[in-house]
Amino acid sequence: MKVLFTLSGWPTHFFMMTPLAWALRVAGHEVRIAAPPGCVGAVVGAGLPAVVVGDDIDFVALQQQTLEHEAPGHDRPGNPEELDEFMHRDGAAEVLGTWLDATFARTDELVRFSRAWRPDLVVTDSGMCEGGIVAAHVIGVPAVRHLVTTDIMGSVHGDELLEQMPDYRRRFEAYGLTPRSDPAQLTVDPCPPSMQPPPSPSRRQMRHVPYNGPGALPAWALEAPVRPRVAVSWGTMTARTTGPSRFAVPRVLEALSVLDVEVVLTIARGQRDLLGALPANVRLLEHFPLHQLMPTTSVMVHQGGASSVLTAAAHGVPQLHIPFLSQQIDDSAAHVSTGAGRSLHVDEADVESIRREVVALLDEPAHRAAAARLRREIDAQPTPVEIAGLLTQLAS
């Protein structure tokens, strides 16, 4: 069959969808990845065929517009009651409208390409590329949502949330569609069940297979470290979104500089300028895929991004989260609830508290035991190959 993946433009989202795309490809299906220009490099780097559809959307700028709603106590709505309360806040309707405009922005182009290529199935990036779901309905094929984070979609409250969301259904009606309840027939979820709200019958769990892009592993990283290895990362977008004042990596490195550990810092393009001189116990890897480092890592410190959370969790690594954005706060809280991690809000994370939390993760066996349990839970979920088989049945 022919399967179309539609991307929002966040490369990390695509990385989390890559294992399923490859599972379908090796099963003999024809796969195309409809991507905006800024995501084409990530697709091609994964060895998959990209089709440029639409223009780039500056999600960083959009995120910056919503930062005032991302402060502590302004968590994203997780059920219909919370949505109703959220919608009564000043500016909330405008924020939701802005995000809806972004997630439906490339709908015309996706519909046009789908009519020309005629896929048998459309898999779309979480709630960030709803135009792909519209395109699937227009040509009359199943729409599948691929989650990339903790999310209410595919849960027992998901349908109610969409029913209450203002202006959501109008985007479908513009194409002569009248969707009822959730317009995605299936939601594929790579998050372990213990980190998600209770699922609806339309959600299917899938084992998270870590992939953070291509890269070459240095020889030293293949060897077991003499001292405990602490990996530090700050994602690819957080520093650009929240600004230098919330770039906590210098604080983290100072906190770790006096511990008997080896620190491996992985940074994205443009982040080196935000660092001063590095402590003696720090190794630096630029533009390096995190999943290659995890097998030899004892503790992971990061900003709470979903990709980092699940990559470390799939390897049984305890984690310290230092989040700020609401989705990071949600993902961090979900992971901490399993016992496999600890969390400090970035505005409260000083050098002493960071050091204290890392020492606890290194020294307390309960965290390692919980991380091992979470890894076993992830390993027990159906593989991308199994989900590819399920999608084949759905399309048939």
C-alpha cells in the first residue's frame, strides 16, 4: 500500500515517527514523507523519501507568543473541565486560535498532494499537523495520529476535548467534511502506559525505538566509563524559545564540576556560544544523536523534552528534568511519577539544588530500580513492525 506521513516541521517529532515509517517501508509498502522545507534534511538523513509540501512555519516564534501562558500554574488543559477553565483566561482563545492556524496551515497543499498521489493511509504528526487528517478524510482513507509526547489525544477525554475546542471542526467543514468525535481513526502512542492518561479504544501503544538522527559515535564513547557518566542535553529548540536566561546548562556544568563523574554534554547548533570555558570533567559533542550515548550513561540531565525523556527511559537511565515550557512540565511530571526521575523548574534550579538532585539519582537504588521497570514496560509494548501490520489491516 501507499502510506503518507505528514510532518509539522519539528525534526524531533519526525525522529520519533521514523521507526514506524521504516517498519512500513521494510514491509514492502511505499512511503512518502510530506515535509515543509526545514524538515527535508532530517527526512533525507533518515534514508526516507521526502516530498516538499507547503512552507515552513516558525513554531519558535509561535511558542514565544504563548510563553505568558506557560508559567507555573498555567498548564495545558488535560480534560474538558480544564479546557473550559483555560478558555476563560485572558488571551487563551487567541492562543488556541494561533496554534490552530499553524496546525492547519498546510491543509490545502496536503489535500492537493493526497488527491494526486492517492495514499491508502495517512499518518500525521500528533496534534501539530491536523491538515494531514483533513487530507485523509477528503480522499476517504484512514487517518492515524502519531503521538510524540504525553497527550490527552487517544485518551478517554480526547473526544470530549475536541468537541469543546472552538473553531476546530470548522477547519474540516471548509472541505465539506463533518467529522464526529475524534477524526483520527487510530492514535499510535510511543509513550509507556504508566506515563499517559487512560487510553480510549482508538489508542494503540507502540514501543519507543530511540532515534535522534544520524551521527558517528566517537571511539571513546564505546568504552565503559571509569566514573559514572552523566549526559547533559538541552534539546534543539528550547534555548531559542525561552532565551539565554533560561539556558541552564552552565549551571548544570558548574554543579557537576565538583563531582567524581564524567560529563558528556551534547549541544545543538548555536548553543556553544552560550557556554564559557568547560570544566575539566566535561566532554563536548556537537550535533550528536542522543540515543547513541545512552547505553553507557548513568544519569541524564535535560530540559524535559519528550524525545529526551523517552530516549533515556528506553535505555533505563534515571533522569533529572529542568523544564520550563508547559509540555516539558507535563512530560517531566509523568516521568517523575514512575519513580525513575526527579525534576526542578528551571527558575528554581540553582547550582546546589542541581547537584543535590543528581547525587540522589546516582546514589539512591530506588531510582535505578524504577528506571529499569520503566524500560521493561517500554520493551513490552508492540514493536513498530507489529503496528505496521495493524495499519495494513486498517487500510484494508
